[in-house]
Amino acid sequence: MRKVAMMRSPSVRRLLFQFAAAGLITALLVAVAAAYVFRRAGERESVRDARRVTALIARTVIQPQLHDSILRGDPREIRALDRVVRRNLMGDPVVRVKLWASDGRIVYSDEPRLIGSRYTLDGAERAAFATGGIVAAVSDLSRPENRFERRESKLFEVYAPVKTPAGKTLLFEGYLRFSSVTASGRRIWFAFAPALIIGLVLLWLAQVPLALSMTRRLRSGQREREGLLLRALEASDTERRRIASDLHDGAVQHLAGTSFSLAGAAERTTDEDARTLLRAAAASTRRAVRELRSLLVELYPPNLQGAGLETALSDLLARAGSSGAITTFKVDGQPVISPEHERLAFRTAQEAVRNVAVHAAASRVEVTLKAEEDTYVLRVADDGIGFDVDGRHARRANGHVGLDLLADHARDLGATLTVESEPGRGTTLTLRGPGE
């Protein structure tokens, strides 16, 4: 069974902390998402740069050094191209250079053992030959033509078509370290990161004063609403006392006198029919007096100050028992309670019994009042339908604030009010406060 203390609404400090924490988490999520987006954008821009640089190298460095005799494997042309490549290209980030013929033969490479070898062209190479465009892809180091590059962890290869003086198309392939390519993307991200982080921090800081102002306004409005409701309850109690006093000193006394007069008249008359009617009228008047007195107990217990809390609670349960529920009242020990706590205990029991009658559909209600060391404990338990205590905030929003206001009043007096309930398993309300 779920148990929950009836609590005040969250403080301004707590609400502000929750808002600030939520704003900070949101800012962090935005920063992480922005970091991912900027990094991917930087990587894409780095890939475009690698393609542009490779195309530029192919046109300005490689193609001017090509002769048609290199297709026939002319050693002199191969050595001349090799000198240009090693002097101008080799070094970070370029780790390998290959020059392919359309039949899959490697015409030139800075790795001499590959020169003259023939391999099946992969999809990227065929696309570069077919379209004459620049093609880039992550290297598949498991392919046999890449066996000398396997010591590298990850490479990025870019293909650019070049032509010999006779118009024969060759494919220049440059292998770049992937870490060098992505480093450019990281530099782009790092360039934007400070501005992004500072902007998010300033935005978060700007929202905190606004949240503080809004929270204070909402909290102030809620306190005013709760104050109005509490004053309404107090005014209701005052009006109840006035009505109860007027009924007790007026209508109840008059009806009681009328009952005695009717009973006396019935004894004095000699007419049997009149005597019967007078006795019936006297009995009906006495019933009305009893019902009015029961109603007075419901409106305001006139015996709370005179006879004490135990008698008032007993009368309250007697009224509740008229609805058909079996009621039990137990007193354990001799609880010593101050007048203000007696009023609090009675109002708490009254609210609980009223909720049982209206909402719980209970067949049994038990009220226990006992002393525990320097405290008193009032417990009201029923076997009704129960409810979900976690939904109390929704009930509060719908205007069911009786127990919440009593909990606030109890806390002001140094007492605690808890509710224990589950759907289908009844409800137990416990008030624990200091003794006198």
C-alpha cells in the first residue's frame, strides 16, 4: 500500500532549481547535438577539400609530367614521375600514390613493387573512369592492391582522371590518412565551439531571472489562493458555529418545548382521538429534535469544548453510522491534547469521515485515538475503494484541497498528516501531533 505525507507545494527555491537543472540539461543536449552536427559538417567539408586538392594535384603536378611512353612502362619516364611525386607529394597526409590504366594495370606507384601489376577495378575506380569526375571513399585495405598500406589503421582514397598528351585517360589515386582528413573537421568544430558554448551559457543565465520572476508570481498566486481557501474554511467554521448556536438556542429549544406541551396536552385531554394525535405529534417533534441535534454535531460539535474530543468523535461516528457503515471508535491510553489540536483532530476526522461517506463506498470505518509517549495519534481507516495517492496533485488542481489545507494547518501546529491508500484496498489517514 502506498503511503504519502500530505505536503506543501514546492518552494520557490526548489522550483527554480528544477528549472535551472532542466535548462542546463537542455543546453548540454543542444551542445552535444551541435557538436555532432558541426563535426559531421566539418568532415564533409574536409572530404570536399580533399577532393579539390587531389584534383588540383592531378592537373598541376601529375598531368604535366605524363608522357605516352609511361603506358609502355618506360623506366626513364617512371623515374622522372617518381622524382616529382616524392619531392612534391609524399608526406603527411599523403601516404601512397598510384596511377591506373583503364585495364586495371598500375602504371606507376611510389611503391615500386606494384608497378606493372594488374587488378580488378573496384566500383569507385570504374565510376571515376566512366564519369571523368572526382571520386572519394574510405579505402578497403583488405583488397590485394592495398596490401602494402595495411599497416595504416584507416585511409581515405581520392581518384582524379588525368590524360596523356595523346589523350589516353589514366586514373590518379591518392591515399590520405583519415585522421588528417577528419582533423580539419575538428578544427572547424573547435572554431565554432567557443561561440556556441558561450551563447548557450548566456541564454541559460538569461532564462534564470525570468524563471525566478515567473516562479515567484506563480507561488504568490498559489499562496493567495490557498489563503483564500483557508479563510473560506475558517469563515465556514464561524458560520457553522453561528448556525449551530442559533439552532440550538432557538429552533431546538422551541421544538423541545413544543414536544413537552404536546405530551402534556395529550395526558390532559379526555378525547381518545385527540390524545392519539397529540402523542403522535409529540413523538414526531421529538424525532425532529433528535435529527436537528445530530445535524448540529455535523455542523459544529457543541460538546468539543465541554465534553471533550472523545465524545465529539463518538457523536461524529454515530452520525456516519446512520448511512449503513459499521463504525468503531477506540481510545488507547490517555492522550492529552491542547484545544487547538483538539479542533485540528476533529476537523481531520470530520473531513476523513465525510470523504468516506461521499467517495469510498466503505462498509467499515474505524477511528482510533491513542497516546504515544509525548504525542497523540488519530487514525481513521476504512475498507472502501481507495485511490492512487500519486494522483493527489491532479485532484488538487480540480479543487479537492480539503486534506491539503488541513495538512498545511497541521504543519503550522507542529503535526503531520499522512495518507496511505491503494485502489481497492481502502484508505488510512493518520494525524500525529505533540501532546499538550
